Amino acid sequence: MSTVADYVSRVEGTCGAESDVIVVFKYEKKDEAIANILKKAKLKKSIAGIIFELTFEERSFRLYTSGRAIFRGFTSKPELMDFLAKLLL
């Protein structure tokens, strides 16, 4: 059984009402992570097939094919990890 830690290399930034959190996926798992996210989240806009504006559970975020995602509005790390678990697993 996979866990969020199997996919996430690191989390940059701090959680808070107005701050952005950058999640970097592990290089060897990034394609699988991107595929899982694209299956579950709703696509709002795609920019050249490199940047995806997505929504999931009424939260919008950006996903990059480089293996990064930018999330906004998470107030705690456990909240972010729960959201990532729903997206990735």
C-alpha cells in the first residue's frame, strides 16, 4: 500500500491562510503522481500541456509536469497531507 511519503520528496513554504505551499514529487514517482492527480481533479485550464490549473474538493491548485504542485490556503501540514492522500492514493 502506497503512502503520501512514497510520492512527495519535500514540502516548501509554510501553511497559513495567505501562503503558498510548493509540493515537490519524487523524480521516480512524479509521472505516476501526475497521472493520479489528473484522474481525480477537475481541469480548469491547461497552459501548453505543461501547467494545469485544477480543482479538487473545491480547492484550486496548479500542477506542473516538472513534478511540482502549488497549493494555497492550507492552514496546517496535516490538512495538506490529508488532501494529498485523497489526490494521490
